[in-house]
Amino acid sequence: MDENNTILKNDDSLYERVEYDPAEEVGEIVKSNQLRRMWYSYRKRKVAVLGLGIVIVYILIAIFATYLAPFDPIKQDLGNMLQTPGGEHLLGTDEVGRDLLSRLIYGTRISMRIGLQTIVIGFCFGTPLGLIAGYFGGKLDMLIMRAMDVLLSFPQMLLAMLFTSVLGTSLDNAILAVGLCNIPRFARTARSETLTVRGSEYIEAARALGAKNGRIITSHVLINILSPLIILATLNFGNAIITCAGLGFMGIGAQPPTPEWGAMLSNGRQYLLIAPHVTTITGLVIMFLVLGLNLMGDVLRDVLDPKQKD
């Protein structure tokens, strides 16, 4: 028996031969060490910890919104319209007497859902297009990327408005519209990184061993271009929230009485002079979430992709 490659395992007094691969164990150790180094590099930056802390607070609020909200977010109380912060309603009430704090808490859940779903749509459709274009090249590459260039030629808000006008005005359609706007960004990033790695020695070795294109793309190319895609997803998370809030502000996103931040800003602007707390507090809530995401994403870019450092 080869002591280095085979061990014996005792199971109910029966011995069975189990193959032991030292290379696999070494690979796990290397991955564990890399994760520890990245986490150490990330946490030693105060800005990164601040951004992560802000995002975690918002995530917890979204998860436990049902227990944290003191009132029903859509229940009207016409006797307490535009009440200033303090007393029973900690952050005041809106134009129909709904508790602003409760609506902001439930709005956090909606905004986190918006960010997550739009990024998933962009990643799941844009990344395969970029991989195919970058790996195979030629006319297929030109066809895919020219289509992406057409979409990128429009400002994101304008393109989202166009898609929402076609699909109809609702929160789900706004999420889909913003997700479609994210596809070209993921496609271009995936293509760029694929062009960088497709000529690498390990790709040539996989071809020489008879690996098919599909396996090479999924097992070798995709795994090595995930870092910039994760960075892009993090940085675009906040942008997606702002874009959906903009659609809600214009009345073509979430519809009343949904407690969505953009719609809340739109409703509150009519009472800006007599009840500025409605728009001011809502705007600050949006600002802090996007700030936390951007702080976290900027440092994550340096940690995962040191080549991006100036």
C-alpha cells in the first residue's frame, strides 16, 4: 500500500480503501490562506469596515422589517397628516398620515430586493454573452458586442424609462428594466476578462487534454474572471437602487401604496415647504445605503483585483 496516496478507514470494524489526493488538500489550504489574506487586507481599512457595517445594518433591517416597523406601512391616519418627527411617530408621518419610519423600514426590504434582482438579471444574461463573445471571437463577437454598444449608447435612466414604458408601470417591470440595462456592463466586462485569459497556458493545456469548449468556459475561464464581475455587481448595486428610485419618483416604477423610496420622495416633494422631513429623511436613507455600497465596492476592487490600483 502506498502510504502517501492511500489511507485505511475504519467503519463498523470493516476496512475500506480510500484514495487520498495530496494535491487536493494543498489546494484547499491555499484557497483558505488566500481568503484569510483578502479578509485581513479588507478589514484593516477603516473605510471598508464602515461601508460593510452600513450595508449589514440595512440587510438586517430588511430581514427583520416585520418586527422592527412600529406601524402598518400602508395604513392611513388622516388625523395625523404631515406630523413632524417626535412623539408616537418617531420620524413623523407622510401626506396621508402613514408612519414614515415604518415605510422606510419596509422600503429597505424593497430596495435590497431591487438591487439583488437587477444584478442577478445583469449577471445571468450579460456574463454568458461576454464569455461567448470573448472566447469564440469573430463574427459572433462582433454581433454581440455591437448590440451591447447600442444599449450602452443610451443613458441608463433613459433606457430604463423606455423598457418600463414598453413593459408597463409596476415595481416588477422597473426591476426587469433596470436589470436589462445592466446586461451590457456585465457582457463587456466578461468579454474583456475572457480575452485576457483565453490564451493562458492552462487554457491551452485543457484543450490539449481534450476538454470541450463548454467545459473550458465554465471550469477554467469563468472561475478566473469572477473577481471583476463581483466588483462590478457590488458597485452597480447602489446604482440600480438609485435608478429604480428615479423611476418611482417619476411615477413609472413602484405604484402607491407601495413603500418604495423613490415614490416616497415623489409624494413628499409636494409638501417640501411645510413638511421637509418627508423628503429629507428619505433622501438621507438612500444616500447612506449607496454610500455604504460604494465604500465597500471600492475597497473590494483593490482587494480582489490589485491591478486596478492606480
